[in-house]
Amino acid sequence: MRFKLRDNKYFQIGFTAFLVIAASIGLYFFILRHSSVSDSWKSGVKTCMPIIDGIIIAYLITPIVNWIEKHILKPIYMGLGYEPGSKRCRKSMRVISMLISMIMVLVILIAFFSVVIPEVLKSIQNIIIQFPKYVETLTGYVDRLRINNPEIEQNIENYLLTSGNTLNSWFEDNVLPQTNLLISKISKSVFNLAIGLWNVVIGFIISIYVLYSKEKFSGQFKKVLYAIFEENHANKIINACRFTHRTFIGFISGKIVDSFIIGVICYIACNLMKTPYTVLVSLIVGITNMIPFFGPYLGAIPSLILILMIDPMKAFYFLIFIILLQQVDGNFIGPRILGSSTGLTGFWVIFSITIFGGMWGIFGMIVGVPIFAVLFAGFRYLINQMLIKKELPVTSKVYIDTDHIENKELIPIDPNYVRPRRRSDGKIGKFISKCIDRIFSHNDRKS
């Protein structure tokens, strides 16, 4: 008789106990050595950044590669009499599609930066040179406002005096003593920027290998899942990964297209309004539009301040234009491009941006919405499965007009309904039921 170790209940109990003890030790070590674990994690992530960058680049280019293979190369191969499903044709199509995609991305990036970067540098240089003149213009505007409104003159003077004293104290107490530290931080930032650019270059090379073998990696991942888990659990994990992929790629690619359109519209409108620093302002508005909800405001504030120092009236026109542009984007352009890629309401969008933005900064504000959408969908699936097991409805609208459930029956909200007294075997249960009945009976007497 063959003895199967997995079917032995004592082995299962012992293995479960081992996992619980190991998890407890790991949690205890994590709590006591949180800083060491955090430093080790950061060091590991820093080491793996070229690979992470390569995977991200490959993930973003994958839709382009797939589109070229499906809509361009496959019809061409079929027209030439080749079988696109053969191994040799698949390899050649993948190489050609990768080459075309990489060239397209590089050409777009080079063209973008060759046009935008010189204009941005020119704008920044002009801002630095003309800054005293801008301050003089802004001061003259404030003086005219003060002369035309004598009642607020004293308040402005007090505010400027207080702000000046505060700024001087902050500069003397904080900035000057930490000049060496500030220089060190700037040098470190430049060094980190150089390392980041090098990691992107290495990641670009790694992305070529990832794109070429993405089906193989996918097959190996499925193989591992089916080896570890049961078939139904492995299928659920694969479906969850596909849902995550659809959510992320739909949101990120849609946001990139939406931000590009917003940047172009802003550039055209600013040219028509003869707004200063058109390229720089449009770039700021387009990039910050990647951040849902808060992005338009984050981009409009520095742009508005920049225009305000040159021409207050144009700043006022720009403010009206930005408000109209964001209304058009939020109600027409964005929904047409993004659709229901996340399935989140406005509250959960703000919630996810706030939480992930607080943890990861700007990057968290960009990816927080799709991450939370995946977590929200998983939690909703678990709740629905629990309700189905209890033979209860899963639609949220059903519970809006439901007061409570008795014997699988939905009892609607009725202000005149008196809840029946519940019996309980224990003294605590009787005491709680008695308190609840008294509360509801008191409310009924008030009404």
C-alpha cells in the first residue's frame, strides 16, 4: 500500500503549524528590525532597477508590437503566401515588429526632445534674465491695486512685513547653516539622475529580450502556477493577472494619449492668446495631466504664476481657458479615451490618489488609480462570492432600500416598522437586545 504524505492529516497539521510559526517569526523580525528590512529592500530594488526599467519599457511597447504584428505584418505575410502561424514566420514577424516599434519610439522621443527641450531651456533662461523686470511689473501691479483700494493698503503692508521677516528668519536659521548639506544633496541628485539614465539605457536593451520572449515567459509563468496550485485556483490567478493587465494598459495608454491631446490643445490656444512661454506652459499642463483629478490644478498653478509675473490680464485669460479645458477633458475627451478602464467612482479616485501619492509621491499619484482599481475589484469579487454562498443578492442597489434581512427575505425601510424582540441564550445577548429595543422604542416615541 502506497503511503501518500500529502493525504496524511498529521503532516498537514504539522506543515500548517510550521507556516504559522515561520510567519510569526518573520513578523517579529520585521517589527524589531524594520529599518534594516527597509534598507535591504531599497538596496535590492536599486540593484534590480535596470531589470525593472526593462520590464516597464517592454510592457509599454507591447501594445505597439502586437498591433503591428496583427494589423500590418500578418496580412502582408498572408498576401505573400506564407503561414503566419509557423514558428519561422512568428520569429521573423516579432523581430520586424520590435524593430519598427523601437524605431518609432526613438524617433518620437528624439523629435519631441529636439523641439521641446531647446524651447524649454530658452524659456528658463529668459525667465532668469527677465526675473527682475517681472518682479518690477508685479510690484507695479500691486501698487496700482493698493492706490485704487486704500482700505486694503494697511493689510497688504502688514502681510508683506510679516512675510519678509519670516522669510529672512527662515533663510538665516535654516538655509545658511545647511548650505553644505544643500550642495551635497544637489550633487547626490545629479549623480542619481545619471545613474537613472544609465539604468534606462540598460533597461532598453533588456526590454528587447523581454519583448522577443514574452510568450515564453508567459508560458513559464502558467507552468509554475499549474504546478503549485490546483487548476481552478491557477485559472483564477491567471484571470486576475489578465484583468490587472487590461486595467493598467488601458489606463496608462489612455492617459498618455489624453495628456498628449491636452498638451497640443493648450499649445494651440496659448499661441492664439499670445501667452508667454507657450511651449513650457503646454509641457507643464500636458505632463501634469497624467495625474488624475489633481493633475490639472498642479499644472495650472505654476503656469499661472509664471504668466502672472509678465501680464496679469493674460494670466486671467489663461485661468479661464484652463478651467474650460479641464471641463472639456473631464466630460468629453477623457471618457471617450479612457472609457470605464478603472470602474471607480470619483470618491475612490480621490481616495487612491491621496493614499498612494502619500506613499510614493508623484509616481504613486499616477499609478495609484489602476492599482486601487485592481484591489477594489478583488475585494468586490470576494464579497460577492461570500454573498452567493449565503444565497443573498450581490447588487449594491438592492441594499439601498433594504432595512435588514430576515430568513433570506429583504425587509424594506419602513419608519413605522418595530423590530421584534430577539431571544438570546446568554446574559450578554439578552442585555444587548434589551438596550437595542429600548433605543428603538425611545426613537419611536419621539417620532
